[in-house]
Amino acid sequence: MEIIAIANQKGGVGKTTTAVNLTASLAAKRKNVLLIDLDPQGNATSGTGVDKNELELTIADALLDGVSLADIIVTSPAGFDVIGANRDLAGMDITLMSKTDSHELFKNAMEALVKSQADNNAPAYDYVIIDCAPSLNLLTINALVATDGIIIPMQCEYYALEGLADLSQTIERLTELNPKLYIRGVVRTLFDSRNTLARDVSTELEAHFGDTMYKTRIPRNIRLAEAPAHGMPVTAYERWSKGARAYHKLAAEVMKQSS
């Protein structure tokens, strides 16, 4: 089982879109995948067709009350498993600070899930994809402590470069808590090849990150923007769209890293 966090403290870079559609694309390639929503906005949850406001249990119950993740998992209309989030996760930072192991709560919950699957002879997940909040808060730190690697969605613009530097420094500091932590890859999102700045930033990223850059570029695509309103990954909403094809290519690159 590989645990992958989709993280970037800057909002509006296609983080949730990447989490949902990468999960859907991996599932379409016959991988057993679990999507975990660690963002209080719950957009990844609703983006899979799950009504976040109707959930009896969410990731908040696991972090606050020690409810088993196995009891929180639901199967989404999109066809893969989801651990959802909603407004119950808001303000969690303040609540968790009082716990001595506040940065390891999610890691402990994941380890318990793996043990539960083994004890019950349940098939293990090939991938666990975590959608992090657009901030470097305690929830995001929990995800980064538990993860094997980080995928950073990044829009090719100047301010995104500044944010990436901050995130890289945070990742370096967190290796004290999680020695396995590394940047699995940087994926360019909302990419418009007609934009000179986007091309220039893309070239700069390639020079800095080298092989860590995914070759796949996720384009600006109207179907990608429309799909969440229908509670569907773009791979189900319009599977032949440019956005859907791009995420299938990204999933192939992610799987190749595992081989």
C-alpha cells in the first residue's frame, strides 16, 4: 500500500481536482484505491458523488474519538472507496493541539486500518490518496507524517513558485518526524501552452526538479471545471475530454513509479 498526499498550501492550483481524478484514474486501471478527504471544505468528498452533509461518520471521528477508519469508509458512486470530510473538521487544529501525539493521530489510524484489513483477510489498498487542505496546518502535517510521498499540483505562475519554496522547506523540516517523506512528483495543472509565462515557469520547474516533474501536464479544461458540480470525476463525466485523458496519463506515471 502506497500512501500519497496531494499537497500545496496555495489554493486554487487544482489540488482537489487532482486528488479526485487521480484516484478515479487509478481505479479505472484496476487498482484498489482509497481517497481520504482531509480538507474541512469536503470538496473531494462531494466531488466523488458522496453527500458530505449526510455522512454519519467522517475523518473527524477518527482523529477526535478514535473511531476505526474501517468503519468510516464508504463506497462512492464513482466506484472507489472514500473517507469523507465536512464542516466537522473545521477548527480541528485547536482541538488536536491538546493531544500529546497530535501530529501522529492520522498515522496511527492508518496503521490500525492496515492491521484491521490483515486480520479480516480484506484486500489491501494499492494506493491511498489524501487530499490535504490548502494550508500547512496540523491536519496537513498529520498527512505528511503518515505519507510515503507527496504529489504537488502547481499552476505555472510566479506566486506558485514562491509557495513551492515554502512547502519544500516544510517538507525538509518534517523529515525529522517522517524520514520517508519525499516529493514524489510535481504536476503542472491548469496549464495553457499558449501562455508565455506558463511556458517560462514550466521550463524553470523542469530545470529545478528534473526527473521529479511529471511529464503529464493537466490542461485548462471546461470539463474538469464542470465535473464537480455533477459529483463526478471527469473520467466519468466526460471520459474522452482532454482533462480525463491527462489524468489517465498521470495515473500511468504514478503507477510506473511503483514498479
